[in-house]
Amino acid sequence: MARLVLHIGTHKTGTTLVQNLLRDNADRLAQSGLIYPVLGRHSGHHGLLTDWIALPPAYTLPLGGRGTLEALARQWRDTDRTLVLSSEEFSRAGGRGGHVDYAELTAIFGGYDIRVICTLRAQWQFLQSVYLELARSAPPPRPADLVAQALETGWIDGLWCNYDRMVDTLSRHMDPSRIHLIDYAGATASAQGVPGHILQAIDPAIDPTTLAWPEGRRANVSPAPLPVWAAHVVAGGPAPSPATSRAAEESFALEYGPDRPGCLLTRDEVRRISDHFAPSNQALAQRVSRTQPGWTLTQPTPSQDTLHREDITADLWIRIARRLSFAVAEDAA
């Protein structure tokens, strides 16, 4: 029987590195019966979802999302191969971005043994990462507004932060025993790292040491959160200019030290999010205990020396203003 492995993210859990790793080793993995399709110039398979989710035109595939899925399903259905598809967009909850039609997806892959792999991280960390990703392309919502949205809806910009509800949604269309969860914090702290855990979940026979790893072993790394936030505060609506972002980064390093850890959220926001999602995280751990005994979602807390948003004083804003004034004077000269 053909097998389908869906690596569905979630967002900001090392997905780009895993996708680069699978793409770069596609030929080698195929020799072992693992098929990772190379679709266009992107290593991830986001283009498969364009019929369901509003994604940039750059992801569009010649056959479209649905057409490409159907072609892949036909190609490998009567084989003993394992087809691996990876996109964090598979786990999108909904909202303005849309969501995957799991009923249609499983129908397309009728006759396949379907397995789902999903990596989860503590909600307050996830919220911070989503903010930073949003800030790459447009002015992000105020952090306090994102916190309020997460607490009220269980979503962050259309992405699940109530993971128990996400797994419940998946379980309506797929065998719950075939959903494998990875704890991001625990995996990150292990020798294997997140990619190693995902590879083992795809196929325990994979030896990560035999693969060609992307240079640096990291991809799409989030920047320091507080300088990004400060630059957007100064810009006041439009995206900050490169000069503003540079002034915020340099001022933060001068004021607090180049290696000082920062947290976008206040201490109270971290506590409120952690307390709010604790019951659903516990319910999720109980749900998956039947197939993954002892699984839990690790809840890291910021270190004592972490600088939170409420710790920012007028001194930082003064430094940023000075550096911007220097830049203006240099341009004038």
C-alpha cells in the first residue's frame, strides 16, 4: 500500500530547514522508497494548497494545487512508496487566509495510508514568532491585540494556538492514531534537534548522518523581537525604513547589550497565555497518550535576565531618535 506522510508544520518550528533538507536529499531518499517531490523553486510544498488558501502567486504550480495533488496521488497510488509532502500551510486554521479542505484532501489520497507529523511549541513563543513573521512583509498588529485575539479565538492570525482543537479537526478526517506530535522545546534541546525528530517520524530507518545538510543547519531564523517591535513603533504605521530598523537594532544593543535576550510580550501576557492554554494542552497530552505515552508540550519560561516589552524605557527611544538624526544629517551632508 502507498503511504502519505503530511508534515504540516506548525509555522515557525524549523519547517524551512526540514524542507530544504528533504529537497536537497530527494534523490538519495528516493532510493529508500521515500518520495519528496521537487515542485518549482520552493523547497516546501505550499503550492499544493493554493486552491484552498490565499498564497502569493509565486507559489502557483502549472497544474494548480488540486491538480498537482491529484497527479501525485495517481502517480504513486499503486506502489509501495512513501510520498512525503511538507507545508506548514497544511495546519492553517482559517480566517482571511483560508484553510485546507481535509475531506477533499483525504479523498484525493483514497487508498493511501496517511500519517500526519506536526511540531508544536509553547503558545507564548509561537505568538512572538508569528508577530515577527508578519512584520517581515507588513506592519504587524499590536502585540496586545494579538494576545487578545489568541485568548478569545484560539487563533493567531488564522493559525491554531489551541492545539487540542487543531488535532480534533484533523481527527475528524484522519485516523487519530496516525497523528504524530513533536514537542518543539524538547526536540530542540535534544541531540537530534527538530529535523532529526521529524526524519525519525517519517521513517525510523533514515540515518540523518548520511544526508547532506543545508549550510548552517538553520533557515528563516526570526530576528530579535524587541528591536523589530521598536522599529514598527517608531515608523508609526508604514513599514519601517532600513535606516529605522538599523537604528532600533543598534540602539538596543548599545542600551541593553548585544546578547541580552528579549521577549515581545510582557510578563503578565506570558502568564495569561500560559494559564489560558494549560487546560487544552493537558487535554491534548491526554488525547495523544494512547499512541505517544508520556508526550507533553514543554512550557519554557523566559530567563531571569530576559528583557520584556514593559522594561523598555525612554532611554531606548532617545537613542533611536539620535541615530536617526545622525542619519538625516549624513544624508544632508
